[in-house]
Amino acid sequence: MKIRLLTSTALMIVAAISAFSQSSSPRLPADGLPLLRKVSQHYADAKSYHLEVILENTSHSDFSRNWEKFVLTAAEAPGGRYHYEGRSGTGSALRTADGTTVWTYHVDEHRYTQTLVARETASQSTVIPMPEYALVEAEGLRKMLAGEGTHLKSATRLADTTVVINGREIPCSVIRTQTTDQKRVRPDFTFEKTFWIDRARMTIVKTVEHAHTYFLTGSSRRPVEVERTTIYSVAELDAVAPDDLFKFIAPADAKLVREFPDPTKSNGGPDLTGEDAPDLKLNGFGHEVLLRGKPVLLDLWATWCAPCVKGLADIAAIYAEGKDKGLVVLSIDQDEEAKSATDFLAKSHSVAPALRSRVQVFGESRRNC
């Protein structure tokens, strides 16, 4: 009897401990979608916000690997004030408005535009210059965060954890979504994305996404894996952003321009139309070539470049038309040795004899070009 009594008592103690443990650590809800949608609505309803973001994106296939980093800033405040800024390998740019005036600055070009808010909104182009690629990422941050969860039918709540960002420990709720959570599953796209949510502020402080999709090249498709990590070093909603964030003071070396070049016509490079050409003096075959005051056609080519060689006939035709008007043609050869070009021109039938005798050839190393 004593043995049975002791056994029963032990079982009761174990059961009590188990019950206490379960009551002190309540099970998290399996579905994390309500929380994710609540956080997204927080971004949608915010009257102001300030985000500082570091985004790293890696894509790779069987034959290639590409890594890129974006450093983004996005802020909005009442009165039509905003500040978007993006830096990446394609260039750096910012767009700032104080409620009346909008400034757009291409950092690497040292050029900026200044327009009224109404005009800027009406004249936005659908073609994005390369320096503004990261800027566009910054402009879309709030909309993206406000839309998280809208395309999902479910999400998984994981165990809470703590992440460290900029030396600050942040207690977070964790939610994971994947392909099967979507309302509409795309056959060519699978993913898994994890969100770390600041429990106190109800803001997203980190996301990690792994995706499998296809890269289109013409009519073919190449499978590609994408890994995207986003850290929100600053994620403030309905907080007062610094006033100087919405002001633009042009750097001393920056130039005000009426508009930036059309990317469809200039490949995003600076438009130098109407500006004075810099002084240029070249030495070829022991004598100087002075260009000031003359129309000049500059052709960069090499004997190993098939399209360049094919274009020599067009250069000859242009020279034949413009030589009586003082046209100077400079052919900058990029072969390892200048002799490669001079020998080629001596034998070439695609270049008019008059052009061969007038073209100045300057041997340059390909490694220096």
C-alpha cells in the first residue's frame, strides 16, 4: 500500500509541474497572419515615418553569382514633406521635398534639379535613370511594408526571440511565410520569408527571404536562386523626423540643371549638348593635333573588335562628306601595339585612301582603357 501511495503522489507532483509549466508559457497561436496584417496596417495608417535600411541581395545560378547592396533612407512628414535616398552599385541619388520645392540630386554626377511639387508630380518619367535605381527602392519601402500580408491566406508564428541591431537588443515576434501561404500560387516562383517584428513598437526590424524563380533572356528561362536580407536600423512610425531631413543644400561642386538626360537617348550619361568641349591636345606620330574650333569625330576601336572594324566604312563615308568643312577624324586604337592598327589600315579596303592618310592612330593598351 505504501509503494502504491508513493507512486500516486509522484504522478500527481509531475502532473502539477507540467500544468504549471504550460500555464506559465502559453502556446503561441499557430497562425501569424493577424499579427502580420496588424503591423502592415500600422505602416499604412502612419502619418509620418522614418526608415533607415541596409538591403543585401544575392542571386545565383549554375553559371553566375551576383551580390548587391543598397543603403536606403525613406521619410515622410505632414505638409507634403519627404526624403528618399538610395545608394548602390548603379549610383547614388536623393529626392527631397519641403512641401513646396522638390530637389533631385545625382550624387556621382554632381547635378541636381529643382522644381515645384505640382510640376514634379506631373512630369515623372516611367524610364528610370541608373543613378536612381536605389532611390526607387527607397520610394517604395512604405508601400511594400503596408502591403505585407495582403496576398497571403496564412502565416506561421514562430517562437519569440531577441535580435541585436546597432547594439540594441530588440525583443521580437517572429513570423514565417512561404509559397503555400499565398492566396494565388505562381508555378514559376517559390519562396520562404521570415519577419522579425519589434513587439514594443510593432515595426518590422528584419526580414530574410529565400526565393527560387527564373531569369528571362529572350525566349529562354534560366533558374535562379535569390537570397535577400533587409535590416531596418531605424524604423519609426508617427515620430518626429529631423527637419533638416526635408531640406536640400547643394554641395559647392553641384550644378543646377533644368532636367537630367533622357535615359533612352543618353544611356543615363550626362548631357553635354551646348557646353564647351575641354581643351584637348594629342601627340601622334611626333606632331601635335590641335582641335579647338574644329568639328571632331572621335572613334575608339581596335583590330580585335569586329563591330569596330565593320564600322570603319561608315567612318570613311562621314569623313568624305565632312572633310571640306574641316572635319577632323581621330581614331584611337586600343590594340596592344600601335603597329597592329597601322598595318591593318594599310591593308584595309574598307577605309577610303584619303581617310587612311588623314587618320591619326594612337596606340593604347587595352588594360588601361
